[in-house]
Amino acid sequence: MIQIQEIAIHKMEMETRFPFRYGIAEMRRLPHVFVRVRVDISGVEVVGTAADHLPPRWFKKDPDQHPQDEIKEMFEVIRHAAKGAAGQKADHVFGWWRSAYATQMEWATEVGVPPLLAHFGVTLVERALIEASARAAGQHFQEHLLSGGLGFDPASVHPELKGFDWQATLGRPALRQVSLRHTVGLGDPVSREDILSEERVDDGLPQALDESIRAYGLTHFKVKLCGQLDADLERLAALNRCFEVHCKSGFRLSLDGNEQFPDMAAFAKDWEQLYRAVPMLREQLLFVEQPVLRTNALDAESGRIEGLAGDPVVIIDESDAGIESLPKALELGYRGCSHKNCKGVFKGLANRCLLTKREQTDPDSRPLLMSGEDLANVGPQALLQDLCVQAVLGIDDVERNGHHYFRGLSAFPNALNQRIVELHPDLYFSHPEGFASLQLRDGKLSIDSVNRAAFGVGAVWELDFAELDSVYV
């Protein structure tokens, strides 16, 4: 039995090293929140923590909403989920999540909050409770999941999973390393020569794409479209040349449509020319992510996938807003979805099971895919928890960009920087300039220490939350 005794929300401000352009947004600074729960689990008091960015123009792509109003709304969504959770009892974390999901959705419908944003609040509490439960049991995440300690029941999410052996799918050995799929933002310079002198960032980390490839040994990339054909053709051609010159051992890429197209027909028109003109889209493409505006992507007419040149794998991301989204997408010809912890841990696990079952029961179907994407996640909490889940899901190339747009963990106290290197020496190293930096070897992240820890994180971090903007529920 778990009883939630107290929930606190703490907010700090973070600044990017340089602007991150994606879709209609340009991110220069943003809030980073910690949600910390104090829980009684069968008489043992334990603390669990979750964290995430509040990114502009992702949960809601509303160009008419002021960014500060958007941030206030995100914080209110988190506060509402926390307030609803405070004092609740449940047999296990999954049981709490099923109840909280329904309650939050009912509230969100009444006040006009879209599902993707509404459930972001729930999953911050969900993640903190998962960590608390694993710590109380003295188990790592996969061990706790398979032992039944979380109470996971995917059939209650997707009824067609009744009788499905989910433990066989989620019980495969967690990945010990993943390839980092490097984000190429819409404003990111391709080469050092492209950077104006006044925009050069000399902070000990690479800035241009070619510098990043050399520094990190990158082989996997996520390239964003702007939705303007001539501009996309020119940029993709430049990136194709860069990859061929600098990635001597080969490369793979995904393409992020960023919801830049009103319907699939509009995307198909541009895609035909992109596919014919850019060699890497015919030879090295992994998948295309969310090309169609979320409001139309799952519509039976405007979202249906038919006759795309080369038959690329197309998946949903922002349209994966609820537990019903993936089945609907598969009916329309999508081949899968993304996973980010911000969309829900249990939801992602259930979606992985659904994709596996569909492949097993229909051997003539085309392969289905679950990708790992990012919200510019950084440590010491969010990144590690997300990698922990990706490892159990078996996603072996994962978009990561927090280390690129932020200067390691330099925003956090020196003591924390030192401690995370001690606890996770395979994932972080001490940069010569004194901050903990993500450790990449040949474009890969080693995550053994993440897999061994309670929900990925080796310690309950001691931060001076009194200095932050905090709300106690």
C-alpha cells in the first residue's frame, strides 16, 4: 500500500547555450521543474523525484498564446495533478496512475486543456512515485516492474493485450548502451564557418554540426523540417554533404516534420520532391516523425497514409496524446509512435507491448517502430529516468539534445556535478572547465549505471530547493 503524504513542486530557470529552433518556437531560456513526493509505502517513508523542462510551443503549438501565459498554464497543470494526488492511497503506482489519468482528463476537458499537456502533469507525479516505489523495494526499475511491484497491467490500457505475455517483451535484457541521435535544429550551423563571430559560443563544448560529429563520434541524427520546400531542399542537401564528409563509418537519420503540414496530402507533395532530390532520404532514413498538424494527423481523411514515395516509416509524436492515440494511428497507416517520459511511462510501456503483439499476430504486416525522442532533457534527474525507460523498451537509438543546447550540468551546484560523475561515471565525466558533461564514445551512451539504479538515478539529490520558486501541496 502506498500513501502520498506530501508533494512539492520546485522551479528554476535555465538558459540555452544558443537558440534552439524547432517548429514555430525558438528556445533561449525556460523553466526546469522538480516534483518531489514523500510517500509511505507499507510503513516505510521514502522520497521520489521527477524533473522536466517546461518547453515553449511543444505541448501546445498556439502562436497566439504568450510564452509566459503558456508557462503559467503548464505549471497549473502540474499543480492540479499534484493537488489531486496529495493524500491519496493506492495498492501500487500503476493503480494510482490509472485513477489519476482519468481524473486529470475529466478536469482538462472541463477547462479546455489539451490531453498532451494535461497528462504531462500526471506523469511528473507518476515518475516520482515510480522512483519512490523502487527505492522502497531496493530494486532497479526493470526488476521492480517485472516483480509486480508497480502493479503494471497493460491490458487495462489496451484491452487487446489481455493474455499477452508482457513480461517476455519488457523482460528482455535492458540495453547497456544506446546510440545518441543528435538533433539538428532549424537554426543550428552546419559548419564552424557558418557561425557569425558575435554568435560564437566558446564554452568548452562544440557548437556547429561538424564540430559535434568530430567531438562525439556521432552516427545518428534527427533533422527538422521547416515546411518550406525550397528551404528544406537546400538545407537537407547541405546536411547530406556534411554527413557524407564527416561520418566516415556511415550514418542514419530520422526526419522530424514538426507538424508543418496541414494534412498528409500536403506532406506527400513535398515529400515526393525531397525524396527524389536528397540521396540520404532514400538510403539512410530511419523514419519520419509527425509531419501533419496534430489536430488533423489522426483524422480518417487528412491523416491517412497512402502512396508516399519510397514507403517511409511514419510515426506519431505530438499526436500521441492519450492511450487511444496509437491504435487509431495504426489504423491510418502509421507504423508506430515515439516514447518520451513526458507522455507517460506506463503509457509508453503499454504501447511497446501493443506494437509487439500486433507484429506477432500479423506476420504479414510491415515492421512497427517505437522511437526515443527528447525534450532537450538534462540531468541530474529527467535524462537518467528517460534513458532508464528507453533501455527497457529496447530503443537502441535515442534523440538527445540537452547536452548540446545546455552546458552540461553547469546550472547546478558543484557538489552535485561531482556526485553524479561518481555515481554515473559511464554516463558523465568531469569537463576540464569544472562541470559534469555527458560522456559520448563513438556516438554512444553507456548506461549500465542507469540500469542498476532505482529508476535510473543513483541518489536522492540534495538541492537547495528553498532558493527556488516552490509550491507545497
